[in-house]
Amino acid sequence: GQLPGKSYVCPEPYGVVLIMAPWNYPVQLCLMPLVGAISAGNCAVVKPSAYAPESSRVISKLIESAFPTGFVTAVEGGREANKALLDEPFDYIFFTGSVAVGKTVMEAAAKRLTPVTLELGGKSPIIVDETANLPLAARRIAFGKVLNAGQTCVAPDYLMIEKSVEAPFIEEYKKALASFFPEGDMSGMVRIINDKHFERVCNILDNSGNVVIGGARDVETRFIEPAVLTGVPVDSPAMQQEIFGPVLPVLPYEKLDDCIDFIRSRPKPLALYIFSENKMNQEKVLNSCSFGGGCINDTVIHLASSHMSFGGVGESGMGSYHGRKSFDTFTHYRSVLKQGKLDVKLRYFPYKSGKEKIIRMILK
């Protein structure tokens, strides 16, 4: 029935998109989705985070100087501005932030059946088995924890480690931190974004097991020294919320299956990291656990590749972007059939037995 027609896919922009950015990487996580939206031909309203007011101000000035307001515009403000924007009709919403606010965004979008991409977070686990290169694992896990003071959506959140290598790993973690901050000079360490989050991370430190590394803090500068917790109860603050700070809870395990069961019993994380030299263990974890993306023998850097999409699954988000996928995210692909003049009568009523015989012959 389609011959001699030609089929093709035609991309079109959604229209006007709303991009809501977070505070932890306020420039990157605002402008990267905007590049995708513009490349796909959309107009955009950008909402930077009020928790990073100076960045928000600079982004607004930059956008104002670079684009006519009819094409791209920035809206500053806090919760009231967010609510006002979500009450407006948009053709697509791209949100990066917490799970709680992501639910609010999706609820607002549902009222108009507006499609969404939600880049959320969650408690991203690290697994270190008995075959892992401990000095390398400690250095790369410490990198992921110290980066932006742990205020990263794909930061390694908690560590599950084979119990026989727990003690030597902790020693290697100390060495890694010492190499990052020679002579204990942490003046270059990133601070916590505001008092609310500072108090939250301090509560995790004070009520989640034993602090065996670091944990010093300065209220005035909102500095928290990179820390390690052991003897962490699974119902403690450290295991009940995304940490978003430079604090690493360590949970020893005896069997890898028990480790996998624990991860599978919790909401699907945005990232998962496994450190192992055992390929069977690597494959077992990858084939058993659902997560947005991750690394084998590293942390965080999987999101730096423009050749791979980045996004979550389940409570850690929906949809993805980066590289070509950013164009795809902000594009509706229309399927179009251009038909020729030859008109096949078989498709038209009446459907008599003779037509059925011809169709059956063709299908053979």
C-alpha cells in the first residue's frame, strides 16, 4: 500500500522550551541544555538557580546581550518565579535538580501534557571488591567525593566494600587526600553552597556512625573537611538522603550478591561505580543493577564524553542529553510518507474474497 511512496523522518523543534537549572554547576547546567535547545531550533526561557545569585545575574546579562528576548530570555528569582513559570504553557520542560522538585515539575507539566526531561539525583553507590587496585580506587573515589565538595549529581555517594579490604582501603583514602592537599592546606577546597545544606551535611556527620577520617568544619566559611564514616546504620541520615557533601559512608559486605541485593532494594541511582579486576564481577553488577550511567574502575568522568548520552532512570530521572542526544532531546521527529500517483486498489472497500487471495499470495 505504500509503494511507490517514499518515507522519511523530518525533525522539527518543539517550540518554546523552559530550562530550569540547579545551583551546583550553575553555568554549565544552564548553558549546556540551552545549546541543545537552540541547535534544534527552539526558543527558550532559562531559569538559573536563586541559590547561586551571582552566577544567575551573570547568566541573565549574558543571555540578554547575546539574544533578542523573543528568542531566548532569562528569568531570575526563587520559588515564586519557578511557580509562575510552571503555570505558563511551554512546549517542553528541561529540569535539573532534586527528586522532590522534579516531582513538582512533572506534576505541573502533566496538566498540559508537556513533555519533560528530568535530570535528578539519588544515592549513587560504589562497589569495591577484593580484587580492586586499592590505591587507584581510593584516589579516584576521593576525586569524585572532593570534586565541588561532593555537590555533584553523579558524585559517589556511599561505598560498599568487601570486608577484607575495608581497612587497607581507608588507609589508601587517607593517602589520596594527603596527596590532594599537601601539608593539609585545604584553602582551595570548595565550600558548601549555603547554611541550610551546611547544617544538613553536619547532621549527617554527627548522626551516622563513626568519623574515622576528617570531618572538621568551619561554620563561618561553610567548610567541611573530606570525611569517611564507618559503622554506618542503614537507617541513619547518611543512608536516607543524598549526601551532596564530601562525606563517604563505608558499608562492608561479605558476598557480592548481598551487595547487589542492597542496591536493588533502593531507588535506581543516577550513577554506579564498580572497582574490580574480576570481569565476572563487573558483568554481574552491570547485568543486575539498574542505573543511569557509570564507570568501571573510575568515578564521574563518564558524563564528560560527548559520544554518550547522560541521564537517569526511575527516581534518578528520565530522558537524557549531551552531544548529539541534546539535539534529539529538543526535537520532535515527524514521520512523513510522500505517496506517488500509482493507486493500488486492494486497500479500498469492498473487501471481497478475491482481494484476500491476492494479498495472501503477496504475503507469501
